[in-house]
Amino acid sequence: MQVSPGKKLNFDNTEIAFRSKSKSELNSAYWLFKVMSSNFLTQVGPPVTNLFLNIGLPIQGLIKSTIFKQFCGGETIAECENTIEHLSVGKVGTILDYSVEGEEEEHVFDFTCAEIIRTIDRGAGDKRIPITVFKITGIARFALLEKLDAKLQLTAEETAEFGRVKNRCERICRTAFEKNVPVMIDAEESWIQKTIDALAIDMMILFNKEKLIVYNTYQLYRHDKLAHIKADHLIAKEAGFVLGAKIVRGAYMEKERRRAAEKGYTSPIQPDKAATDKDYNAAITYCVENIGQVGIVCGTHNEASCKVLAELLDTHAIQHSHSHVYFSQLLGMSDNLSFNLSDAGYNVAKYVPYGPVKAVMPYLFRRAQENTSIAGQTSRELDLIAREKNRRNS
């Protein structure tokens, strides 16, 4: 097993977690998380900020130097270079994530498709960029996906529109195959997810027979997703491809429960966090037990789940650097996980979102709100940063 001699995995090691950050960078991160710890600011901030941006008040520079700098790599792929290199020094890879969302026009979908392909081209031959990612809603109209999921009759125009969506998706995945840069398809809301899942399986059938290129994403805060992973694994065995599975807890819990209540159907969300944690750990266990035909990206900020996966690899005598196993966290969060895992020889890659400041604001607001809604996340970040500041001053 490829563990650095004499080193033990320790997520409390702040020296490793923050060794690439200067004193000023640590101070900036500390005060940003302090601000984000206020539920009032994270709830009121988004509408106020959007108002200021829309009426042209000059706050874009402030955003770019604070929350954008913490959680995004830049406005363009080229601007992400410093972040790519910064992460690489700590043996952490970059997942370039073009984070523009909520658009509706065909020309924007075509541009987004081309931009995602540019991220793949940028990653080709560069070990610092081991995986890329995209959302189907970046290349498709949400209402169209919703109609498909509901199995409603499409018009001739909508049928042609979905044909263009499939072509964009295939172009992205074919480029990934040709350039040997794996690509993950992100999960989204449950009422468009069946269409996304079907596209992902189609892409795996096309491009995962020779090597692991395409990953689908499974949100384990849904009570049906553990069974879904197992069912897709059976499809993979029968069709002769490698199943790519990014395992996450999920990002739309409040929206999912609210919609289910409003429309009177059973919520797809687990009854409680304990049930989510149980299924999450069962999912990564299942993937490791079938590692020859399943590739896993463990997308989590949960320390316990990271330890479970690390221990599973040792239990099954699987190399820490096995190409079918990656840990992943978001840029600007959980550096204690990312850098300590990489220091112990595991494959780690961080999501590095990028795009024009105004266009990625929805992403940034979600990051701020998730930090306050995930029990203990902000306080944990603050505690680790404070401990590293004290260690350096001692």
C-alpha cells in the first residue's frame, strides 16, 4: 500500500492542511468564515447582493476579493492557473468546474458545451487536472428535462431540442474519451434526475468499455440511491462497461422536501442524517468491494466517511493511489481533509469553480448557505484556522 513511511492519516494536522497558505490568507479565510457563520447574513446577503449587482453598484470587486477568491479559481480557465499550481504543490488535483447556471437560451448552451470541452482540452496531458465535470442543466433547458422526467409528450420542436442536448453531451464525453480526461456528470433535482441518469448510462456504454471516462453522481440523501448504484452496477456487468460513481450526500434537501410537500408526494429524502450516513458508507463500501468494475469519487466533507473509505482500502489491500478511487472536496473548504489525505498517498482532487463573478453568484450563495446549514461545518473551519494561527505564533 502506498502510504508515506511513518505517516498516519490525521485530519487534525493543521500544519499540513494550511502549509501553502500565508498568514494574510489564513486571516482572510478566518474572517470570511466568521461572516458566513451568521445565518442572518447568509439569508439576507443573496437578494441584497443581487440587487446591488443589477443596479450597477460597484461591489463586484469586493465580492471577487473575498468570497469569490475563497471558493473560485478565477473568471476564466487561464485565471485558474495559480489555483491549479497551488493545489498541485500539496499533491491535490484540480477539477475545473464552469459554474455558470440557470440559463435558458440555445446559444448559451452551445457556448457552455464548448467551454466544458475547453476544460477537457486544458486537462489533457496535465496530471494536475485529473477529472473534469459538468451539469446537464448547463447544456439543456430545465423545463425540457422536467417534461421528459414526467414522461409527457414532447412536441416535434422539443424532440429536436433534446436531440441537440444529447449531441452536446456526447461531444463532451467523446472529447473526454479521446483526450483521456475523465468527466463527471453532476446530480441535480430529483424531478429531472431520471433523464440525467439515462444520459449518463448511455455515455458509459459508449465510452467506459475500454477505460473509466464517464461518472454519474449519486446523492445518498435520497433513500433510493443505494439500490440505484447496485442496479447500475448490474447494468455495467451485463453491458461490459466500468461504472463511474461519484458518491455525494446531496445539495437540494430543503428544495426537495418543500416541493414534495407542496405537490403531495412522498419526499425522496432520507428521514434523517443517520440514515443518509448509513447509506453513504454502505455505498462506498459496495463500490470498494467491486473496485475492478466500479470507479468511485468520494465527494464529501464528512471526516467519518473519509476514514471509512481510507480504512476500506487498507482492509481490501487496495493501493491508496488506485486509479478507481478519488476523494474530492470543494475549493476553499475542508483543507484538513484534502491535504492530509493527499499527504498519505490517496488520490484527491478539489472542485475549482470558475466563471464571471456575476454569473457564479448562485453557486457562491449556495456555498455560504450550506456552510451554515451543515451542522458544525463553519465552526470546524474556524477552529482549524484558529489552531493553525496559534501554532504559527507559538
